Amino acid sequence: HMPFSDRGMTAIRFTAANEHGNANPGLPTYDDRQHTVNDTLGVDTDSDGVVDSFFVDFNYLKRNALINATASAMAALAPETPDFELVNDNDGLTVRITSHREYMHFRVGVRRNPPTDFEALYEMNDTVFTIPNLEAQTTYYISVAGIDDQGYMSLYSTEKNVVTAVATASDNITPVAGKTDCSKVGIEYPEHRNGSSVYLFPPYPNPFAASTRITVHRGKQVKAAELQLVITDISGKTIQQHTLDPSSTRSHMIFRAGQHADGIYFCTLYRDGRVQQTRKLILMR
């Protein structure tokens, strides 16, 4: 795990646990066989020049390798991590997203040192966010992540630390379990991988209270087709329609709650006037 850790990839550290030794070279009693230039995997018990008794269980190492490989693959396929800057003044501590501002949602993790875990986690729908619940003249560590139009979250960014100028107002802390769709862990290869097809992704978020983002993928072989999204209410009345750019392989539309009544709506994708797909939307304030 050390080459990953040295490059800031702290998620790849699972093999640091349960290895033989105390793993602290600063102690005079340091005896870890797995972290020095004199690494020793085991002992030659019968003096035949071959190590035959090992300090580490290879099934354990195999498990760790699989866990790290899965984590690396998921991180590689995840949305890119956004960058951010902090503005610390008399108005409070404000996060400003500076890259990948196209994401519909962002998460802001806040902690002090100690503890090492996030003390608070906030979800925002804008690229500017003043962090609540902070104490004045206190060191905080801030990190952000982005959530793309399919609901997948990026890795968290490198932390930035700051001593707050003022205290900020109280607000709710986002419950992680209630905001994370654990069904989306894994890799999906839907039919939109076909270059001659179009695909309407599930809207995100859904149900929604303020707005939801609708994304359409166009296969590279689809050229002149006119792609149109139509939002209708439960009675079939057209609420909103939008013609997509046929030259773009990924197009988006935002459906805002506005003055619309809570309830069920439908988003239908048309290709040259023919229905391709329909998704159900739930507006619930």
C-alpha cells in the first residue's frame, strides 16, 4: 500500500491492517517484517534454503488484492473529483467549486483533527456553499465530492484546512445513509453502449423537490435523428418539451418544480417522432 499512500491515494491502504509486527518504525521495539528494506516473508525452518513458514496468510493477501483492485476500478470509473477554494471572512467559511461545476450536486465533508472521520456532511445543489455549524477560531479540514447526472459520486478531494474567522449559523447535517443510493455500487453496461441507439438515463434526483436532471445518450452512429424530450403530467398534458442537439453524444435537460403540483410526471424520449423510452418522475416537496 505504501506507493499508493505516498501519492495521496489513501483509499488503497487495506493491506496495512493485520500484518505481522507493530508497524511503527519510531519505536525502539519496532519489529515489523513487512515495512523495511529487510522484508522477511517467513522462516526457513529446515535449513534447505527455502522459506517454508510464512508470517502472513496468503489468503489474506489475496483478499486484500481483490478489494484494492475493486476499489481502484470503481475509482477509475467514477466521476472526476471537483476542485474547490475556500473563502474565509466575516460572512463565514464558504466553499466555491472551481471545476466540474456541471454536476447537479456536491457534498462537503467537514472535520476537525481529531477526530479523523467527518463530523458533518452537507449536500448542496449549487457551486457556492457557506458551511454552517462552525465555531470561530477553530481549525477545520474541508473536502468535497461531486455527484453526476446518474447519481454516482466521485472520490473526495484533497482536504484544505483553515482557521475560521467567525462562527456560522446552525443547519441540518446530511445523514449519509439517507442520501446514498447503495444500489448503485457496481458497473453497469446498459443498452446505450450500442452505437446505433439512444438511451434515456434515470433522472437524478428522483423523487425530487426543486429540480431533477434528465440525461440522454446518443450513440455515435446516430446522425440526423431529431431527439426530443417531452414532460407530461398524469393526465397526459404536455408540461415541457426540449429538442436535443443531435450532434452531441450526451445531452441534458433540467425539469424544475416551479409552480407544478406534487405528483407523478413522465419524461418521454422521442427519436424522429417515435417513442424510444419513458421514465417516471416523482415531484415531492
